[in-house]
Amino acid sequence: MKNMFLFLFFLFLQCMGILAQAPAPAPGPPPPLNVTKILDKAGQCSTFIRLLQNTQQLNEITSQLNNSNNGITMFVPTDNAFLSMKAGTLNSFTDQQKAELIQFHILPTYYSLTQFQTASNPLRTQAGGTSNREFPINITTTGSSVNITTGIVNASVSNTIYTDNQLAIYQVDQVLLPLKFFVPPAPAPAPTPIKPKKKAGSADSSTEPAVSFATSLVPNMIYKTGFFFFFSVVFCWSL
């Protein structure tokens, strides 16, 4: 019995040694960021979440976070910011404009608050171009304040919702309205008039004075010749 007990005890020690030497399993990849969950937890973002989902931009953000090393910066207006817009403004936008509106609130690069101090304006958003009458956005800092101008509104970052060196989500006190939605495009330059081509065989305008002169000279010569001939006949007859 004593030998059996020693055998089991020795076997137990061997099992414990094997378990101690077994390598720990490699940690799996971190779960993908759930932007909706982050915004839900922050609160007062239901309008922005609904627009993210309806415009399919949530899928674009998730894809970019999983497939790019540049990161993303988001500016999220509160529900009160949407309510402060002129009545009917949001509903007047087309589906494409609503998608562009969400894209206008997203920078395709990660920015910390301090990095805005050295950012080169205008910054490019997911909506596209930065020239006038497109989607220019300018960000300036004063001390710890971050201010955003679009040519239509002036907004400020009021809170940091989330940041992890890959995704930054900042709360803003106004909806960022792009210039393109309210300023008509520049008129196209007037086309240059095309000069008509001369037809083959047509008389050049430079020959018109010569033709006119020749036309007036012929009758004059005939008149003088006839007068001289008549005078000669009369003179001979008188002899």
C-alpha cells in the first residue's frame, strides 16, 4: 500500500512537471474594434450612429482599420449638435450627400490632439478634395483647444471619446457642414469662338479694292476713247 502511494505521488509530480514545461498558447489576434459599441458607451451619439449604419460607412471604417496602418480620426457631433442645425437641413440632403457628410467627419489618418498642432491645412477627409467648393477642412489649435473650420461652420473638439494610437474619436460641438453643399460650383469658362475657315477659291478681302478700281476704270476709258474718236471724225469732215 505504501509503495502504491509512493508510485501515485511520483506520477503526480511527473504530471505537474510536464504541465509546467508546456508552452502557453499564443495569444490570438485582438478582436476588431466595434465603433458602434464605443459610441453607444459614450452616449449622445445616436444620430451619428444611425447615419453611419444607413450610409454603409461603418463597414468602410471597419475595413480600413483592419487593412491599413494609417489609422482613422473621427469627429462625432452629439445629438444636440444635430438638433441645433436649421430645421429640415439633414432631411434635405440626398443619400449621396449623407454619405459624404459622414465621410467629411473622418480623416484617413490617426491624429492625437497634440499632432493637430503641426498638421498641414487643409486636411484631407474621406469625402475627397480639399480645394474650394469641395471638402476643405482646416484645424487649428490654441493651447489645449482644437478648432475646426469648414467654410460654413466653426466647431471645437469638446471631448476625447476613444484613442488607442490606431483610432481616435473626438466629440465636436457642431455638425461639420462641407462647403460643397452650400456654395455652387464655379461657372465653366466660356468657350473660345472658332473662326470660320475660308472656302477654297473664295476671293480674298485684300483683292476687293483692286477689283473695285478696275471696275470703275473700264467705263471711264471707254468714254474717253469714244469722245476722242468722235472729235477726230468731226475735224476731218470739216476739212
